[in-house]
Amino acid sequence: MSENVISSTVEIIKKNGYAVEVHDVVTDDGYILELHRIPRNKSGQDPTRNHPVFLHHGILGSSADWVLGGADISLPMQLSDAGYDVWMANCRGNTYSRKHLSMTFKQKDFWNFSLHEVGTFDLPASFDYILMKTNATQLHYIGYSMGTSVFFIMASERHEYHQKIRSQISLAPVAYLFNTRSSVRHIAPYAKKMNTMYQWVSNGMFLPQSKMQSFLVTNAYGEKITRTMFCQKCISYAVSSVCGSETYIFDDKLIPLVIEHFPAGTSAKLTTHFSQLILKDCFSQYDYGPIMNLQHYNSTEPPTYNLRSIHVPIALIYGKNDVLTDVEDIMRLKSQLPKLLDVVPIDSPRCNHVDFLWSLDVTKQVNVTVTEILQKTDHTDWKYTGPPAGPCADVYGTGDNDGPVTKDQQPNSTNDQHELANFVLVPDYLSSVTPMQQDGDDDNSTELIREQKLLQKVQLFGNLIMLLKSTETKYHRLRDGLTREFSEWTRSARNVTGTHRVVGNNSTVVTGLEDTVGCAVAAITEQSVMTPQCTGKVGDIGEYNNGGLNHNIDDRTATGRALYTTFNNLGRAIRFLKFRHK
């Protein structure tokens, strides 16, 4: 596992049997971007399609995100086998694009960029380079999450590039975020202060790839208890709160690979730009504040991006369980795109934001649809004739096989243990009836407005209550899981100690071990002092291991020594957590 974990994007592609090339692209403002290309398929054959394909990752990601799962689920590798010349982007500031013609990444000016600079500088430079290298006149663009945002920015600001884009496919599209149900909504109001802090601490660099990630993977992930506690359960909870409920089909072996390569770094200013999109009901440029906006835009408010001016065939593919990109925001985006190619909801109510990359079912749910759209638009005689009536008419993407997914209602991830908040529903007329549509009576209009505001308050209060209930459910699930893990360790320790000669009463050792485990569970899950059932202090776990367990288990037994080492380390960790809690 360690060999795969420390591999770069280039090494991962090579290990899967594909050729790979590295290309450097210089933007107009001096940033040097590293593009990764798969020039031939696994059999060594050159591309047979008419237009190359360019893929752009999401926020804090890199080109590695597309290939971590191997050829079975990797969209670039499957497109290469389908005959396409595949190129993968690396946004300025991430692991592979930290160079500049006149600056180093340690300078503050290097990190002075937002989504606007990525869209208006990085994408045009990459497009021109790819078309020049391939002698093509157009290319296909596939964006995931932030990769869609920067494309919409580019297309609305650089109209001269419309003719260079054959088609654009948006996976989990992000433009409007006002209705997002992700937990990042609660962090967004503090983004400006966090940006100021990062400017002071790291010159504006935000969550770069570090040696700590490799340390966590190679050391912490090797232990079963830490792998279960911190890697699988904590990451699962984080993903469910930010992106949607737990992935329906996910290989836990991908977790160390993801930890090693993600996050890959970006600027704090870029994340602040995303936070502004959450707080504002518009898709606009970076907001510097009224005074600085006058200097930058000659207006107290930042200008909005004109999505109606984008004349590129665009297909939107989204997940019904994606709480980051709400269905209402996607439908609003859809209504403003003049050359809509298709709107495709993933045929599964469990598809969340990260399932577009790493779900074991991604080939069937996503990659096949993407390939079909590319094959249709890649023919030289293909012309845009308008969107198909079926999928685009399905406003909330209910599909044929699933029940309706109403706005502000989050579908359950499974029918068994994955309990999620069922948010309060808003009556249908709220989104379709306005005071102007009434009979003109001022009293009726006033009453309707008052009723709408009251229902909105009730909805917000109901959502808060259900969110708290969902959080409590996940907390109890995590605590029960940890308790089961410690119980398994206790039974294993009892079996080991029972087979060796011990000093004193063997049951006393096992009982003390169980008490110690109980203290550990109480300290970690409840973050409190030891319960009355525990026979010693939490801070004495390490001393207990040194004094009792070491003398009672034969040092010649490898299993005993491993158990002793593990609990000794666990004791130190619990003392540290207790100190932090105080």
C-alpha cells in the first residue's frame, strides 16, 4: 500500500499501464501550470477521436483525483481507451502548479488569486496550448465542481474562446450556492476573517499538501484502531456533512490514497470567493468590500457573471444526494444557459458530491453518460440543435425509477442505518406565486408576503432542529462503532493472555484491561472524566500498562508486545486529549 500512496499522478498512470506526458503551460500573468496527458491508450494506440478532452479538478484537488481509483473507475483512463487524447489540468497553487516566472510560492503575491484569475488566465492558456499541440480546432471540456465554476467564469468573460470548445460537461456543477445544505454554509460567514489569518500565517496559502499527510497514512493507517477511529469514521462523517450522506459503494482502500493527495492546496482568497457565493444570491466576481470594489470595478458591488452570454453546448450532470450543489441552484443555472445540451440526474438517490470521482459505481452512473455525450458531439458534422425534451423538462431530476426529490429535502443514503435529516417542506406555491400574480389587491399582497416570511422562518427553524437530530444520530453511531472496536480488542487480549503463564490472577488482568478500555472509550467519545465504573484515572492508563500489563504478559510473545505498545501509545494519546479538553 505504501508504494501506491507515495506515488504522483504520473506514477499512478504508469502503474496502470498507460503512457503519460508532462507539459508546462505559462499563463499571461506568469504562473506555470503542469498539465498531465495520456497520449495513448493502454494498448499503445494513438487517439482516434476528432477532438481532445480536457478535464479540470475540484477545489483543493489536483489531476491525481481523476486516477486514484485505477482504470476500473478512472474517467481519464476510460476515455483514453475510448480513443480520446486526454489532458488533465492542475490549478495554480496546487501540488503540481506552484511555479511562477518571477515569484516563488512563499511570497504573498503568489497566492493573490481567486476563481476569477483561474477562469480568465489558467483556462485560456491551457486551451491554446492543447489546441496547438494537437493541431485541433476545438476540444471537449469536462469540469468537476470548481472545474465547472472556473469554466463558467471563463466563458462569460472570454467570449472569443466559445468557438474553441466543442462541448462542456459539468459534473456536480457549481455556480450558485445560495441554497447549499452543506456544513460549509456555517463556516462561510467567517471566511473573511480566516482569509486574514491565513494571509498573516502562510501568506495566503490554504491547506497545501504536506508531509503530515504521508505520516498519517504510513503510520496511523497501519493500526486497525486508528484506521477505524480516525480514518474511516471521521472521514466518513466529514464527507457526509460537507458533500452528502456516506457514499453507497466505496472502497476503503482508497482512503489512504485520498489522504495522501487531498487536499493539494489553493489560495485562501479562492476559498473566500466560494464563501461569498454561498452568502450572496448571485454568481459574481470577488467582493473586496465597498471601498476596494470602487477601485477594482468602479462600483460598490462586484459585477456578476453573465451566464446568458455563454454560447457553448453544456451538459449538466448532478447527484440527488449532493448537499453541496442543491437542485434548486442547478435548475437556476440551467435556466440561464442558452445552449443547454442536456441535464442528467444520476439514477441513484444516494449519489453525493464525491461519488463523481471515487464511487465503485461511478463507471455505470457517470462515466458511461459522459462517454455517450462525447461520442455524440465529437462527430465533425454534429451541430447543436437544442436540448432534448425529456431530461431537461424534469425540473427536480426525479427520473423514471425514483420518487420525487423535493426541494430542501435530502434523500436517505440507504434504507437501513444511514439516517439523515428530512428537512421541512415548503409549499409549492412559494416558488411559483408572487404578489404580482394576485388580483392586485394590496391587502392580499401584504398578507401573502407576511405568510411567505412566516413559512420561511418555520422552515429555517425546522431545518435547524433536524440538523441537530442528524448530528446526534451520527454521534451515537460513531460512539457505538468505537465501543465495538474496543470490545473486539478486549476479547483478543483475553484470548492472548489466557494462553500464557501470568503472575497472579489472570481474571484480574483481563478485568483491568476492560476497565482501561472503558475509560478510553469514555474519554474519547464523551470528552469527560472517567465514569464511576472505571477503576483508575484516565491519566494512569500509560502507568497501568507499564506497571501491570508488561509484567503479566510474556515478553517473548510478539502479540503481547504489540498489544502493550498499542495501549501504551493510546494512554499517551488520551492524556493529551484530556489536557487539551481542560
